[in-house]
Amino acid sequence: MAAEASGAGCVFCDIVAGREPASVVYADETVLALLDIQPLNTGHLMVIPRAHAACLADLDPAVGGHMFAVAQRMAAALRRSGLPCDGVNLFLADGEAAFQEVFHVHLHVIPRNTGDGFRLQAKWRRPSRAELESVAGHVRDGLTRP
């Protein structure tokens, strides 16, 4: 992971630089949208920033906003493409515990179809209002810390 911190050895940086192949469907001065080589469904895309940022905390907020705007356009394009697409999930894994595997921020745009079998499985629970308020306080405190 240390090598990827600077972008050295990063497959997405290599794609941006043209050293690795990619099936690009959209490109501008800030981001690329390309097909995932291990798609969950046909048409599964990723939107990546051209500039290396290992995690969300490293990403310029304007670039992050642009990534989501491009993802929205890609979702609409998938729905109009003729490919099977009953819905769309946007998914961004930030950190190893969140299952990030390539440490260059990337936003998945996943076309979904009824019965496609893809699920996020978790043990959902319903915390009390007091617990929710306590957690909200911690997050608000985090907004003021460097």
C-alpha cells in the first residue's frame, strides 16, 4: 500500500497515463469512466479521478463532486444504453475495512437487474434515539477536528 500512496504502482494511475489498457466510455480533464474488468453485471463502470488520491480524505472535494456528477450521467447512459438495467447502485469503498482493493479512489456505477443476486448483507439493527443522538454528537465533533 505504501507504493500506491504516491500513485507509484497504482493500476489506475497507469490507466490514466496510458500504460495499461482500459475500455473508457467517458473522459474529461478531471476524471475517466471505464468498464470494470471484474463486473458484477454487464456495463459495470468505475469513475476515477485522473489525479491520484488513495482515499476520500485525500480527494479534492471539487473532484469528488465532479465524480458523482459524472456517475449520475453514466447511470442515465446505462439506462438508455439497451443493456439490461432496471436500476443502478453507486458504491465507493473507502479503506481496507470497507473492502477497498485498489487504493486510488473510484466510484462504481453498477447496473442492477431484478434477481441479479448482488446484495449487501449485514446484521441490521435499530438503535435507540438516545444512541443515535450520541453518535450524531460524535460525528458533529469530528467536523471540527483537523
